[in-house]
Amino acid sequence: MALSDRDRQEFAEHISSRHLPPVSYRDLPEPKRLRQIAGASIIITATAIGSGEFVLWPYITSQVGLVLMWAAVVGFLTQYFINMEVTRYTLATGETAVTGFTRLWKPWGVLFILMTILPNIWPGWGTGAATTLTYIIGGGNVVAIAIAALVAIGIALTLSPVVYQTVEKVETVLVALIAVFLVLVVSVATTGEAWGTFVTDFSNFGQFPPFEAVGGIAALLGAIAFAGAGGANNLVQSNWVRDKGMGMGVYLPKVTSPFTGESHAEPGTGYTFRETEDNMRRWRGWWRVANLEQFFTFFVLGCTTLIILSVLAYSTVFGQALPEDDFEFILLEGQVLGDRFGDWFSIAFWAAGTIALFSTELGILDYVSRLTADTLKVSVFPGSTKVTESRIYFVVIWSMIVFGIVILLSGLQQPVALLIIAASLGGVVMFVYSVLLILINRKYLPKSIRISGVRLAVMIWAVLFYGYFSVLLVGDQLGLV
């Protein structure tokens, strides 16, 4: 849709152009049907399943039972609202949330790159997938398998003409396989007693067991942050919404392969719309379908997965003496399932774990590179025709793979330890960007669609929720807690 002369000359005065180019006006495109945008949240759901849902929350359940399930559900619901505020900004402007933060203060772009890379450069998910695979095949070199998985992901993404489409298709298949396993788990492997305990323990809202019982404050913060996607992962919902062609994102370039796709040199600065009757009608359509897609794909599917896998852990390994190697509770859980239902169930459980953890590694490599590439293009290389977002994306992908290989070869391979490092740091990041999301969605959007009411109250809750645990973590590291 071409810009009119009037739109070329007028810029949105309510959106700061102090640090980035000004934002001009365009009309919102017509909203799509729900079935056309289904999948926009599947990547964030896949990354959630492999970290918090399959590992951290079942691990906590194996230690203290189901007494913290209320925190998991609250964390998931809170992240649903966070994701919708990320989506709100991108639907309305086409820009990512991090670009919005950069409009507030230019260093935020670089800081969020660091806050995204540092917690996620540890290849804990690839190591976990390799470990569960060795349970299936009866042994093997975990390091070699994890390295092979990282390289395979890099090659697959590099050769994808439009990267988002490939990642969405792969993650959709992986999540569907996990969903089939969950139906099997509920039908066969969980006990009525465990579900009764879940209902009873859920009533202990606001109560925590001793921190040392769950592995310390870092593990608790990590689990709460990863009750959902966690860390900077939620912010990249912007990029996936944009690449899905939702709202004003339809006007922005997509990440493509440097070998098989057409690369675009334009930075990802966006547009806004005037509050005309037609635009507001379109906005209501986009907001409705985006909320429905996020609610069912992320909250319902993700939260259900977390609950089922935690109840499964309670039904199998809670109260048993666990191995010293903390990831081996997954091995023990599979062995118990094999003893009760046959070896096929052990294999199915470990296979589901391998799929979940591999899907998370794929999603994380994609989202870290995507956020970094978009932010660097917007903040550092906006005028370059050679340094494109796509090229930065693949440099970051392969840099992370190389660094991950170095980490693995150095001997730092314990999966749960790596996941806790990433997750606890991610909780602090969530505290920071919850504040910033309120600011940009109150300051930079057309007045009639700014965050307000219940959603504003929930975002203030998110600031207090993640801020409380972040303060506890810092105090614990300083020896004050």
C-alpha cells in the first residue's frame, strides 16, 4: 500500500524520534481470520515446553511435591498478559518491543542484546536433548550428540528461504508429537491420588516451601520465570508476530536466508495509524484474533503441559531417593514408567523429552539471533545496505553455536545447572522489561488503544512479582538473604 503525499509529510508526534527515525502514518491492513494466524505463538510455546515444563517444574515437583503449582499457573497467566502487551506494540507499529524501548533510551537496545545472549548462550537444552537420547539408545557421547544437534539446527536455519516459516513448521510438528504423548500420560500414567494432591496443594496459594528444598532462590526464580517462555523469549513474540504478517508488521521486512532468500536492507522501524473509524474496526479485529491465538496456543496448551508433566513426576519419583546428578531424575522417572507399564513407555517418555528439549534449543537459537539482529540493524546499522538484518541473524546463530560447542568441550555439561543459570537471569530481565512495556504502551500508541484498566493492573503485578524474586536473588548472591 503506497503512502499518500499527506502521510509522507506527517509523522506521529507522540512517538519519540530522538534516538530513532520518526514514525509515519499508514492504514492498518484488514485483520486475518484466526486460522490464518494460528501458529504465531507456537514457537514461544515450544521453547516453554522444553525448559520449564519438561525439566524445571518436574524437577521441583520431585523435590517438594505439588505445593508450588499455584506459582506455575500464576506465572503462566502473567506471561500471557506480558506477551499480549508485546503483541499490542507490534500490531500497532510493526516495530518490535525492543525497538520501542530504544526509542525511550538508546542504550536499551544493546543492554537487551546482552540480557538475551548471556542467559541463553549456555547450551543446556541441547545437552538435555542429547542426554535423554542416550537413555533411549543405551549410552553414547552426550557432548558429540549435542554438538551435532547444534550444527544441524544451524544448517537448517541457514538454508531456509524464510526462516520464520521453517521454524514454525518444525515447532508445530514437534509440539503436536508432545501433545500426543500428553494424552497418553493422562490416560495411563498419572494417578488419581496425584491429581487429588494437585487440587489440594493448589489451595496453598502464596505459600512457599523452604528455598533450599527447591534448590535455592536461583532455582525458584528460574522455575517461575520459565513457567511459560521466560526471559527475553517473550519479547521476541514481536518478531514472530511481525514475520507472520500481523497488523502493521505486514509492512516490515522478514529474516531470509543469505543463500536462498531475498535479503532486505531496511531497518525494522515502523509505522502507526490514525484513529479513523476503519482503522479502529481493523484494530479490534486484530486484537481479538491475537488474544485468542495467544490464549489457546500459549496459555492453555503450555500450562496444561506443565501441569501434566509435574503430576507425572509426582506420580513416579516424588518421595524416592534421587540420584546425585540432578538431571537423572528424568532417567529415574522413565525407569519407573518402564517398570509399571513396560519398556515402551520409558522410550516414549525419553523420546518426548528429547523432542521437547530439541525444540527449545531450536527456538532459543532463533529468538536470540532474531532479537539481536533486529536491534543491531535498527540501532547501529540503520543506513547500511550491506549489513542487513538477515546477515546479522546468521552471524549470531553461528557465533552462538561455536560458543556452545566450546562450552560443551570445556566440560560444563550438567543440564539442570545450565538451565538454572539461564532461567534465574531471565527472571531479572522480565522484571526490567515489564516496566518498559508499560511505558511504551502508555506513551507511544494511539490514545484509544493504550494499555489501561485490568491489563495495566496485571502488568503492574508482573513488575512486583518478578521484581520481588529478583531482589531475593540479588540479596542471596550478596549473602543478605
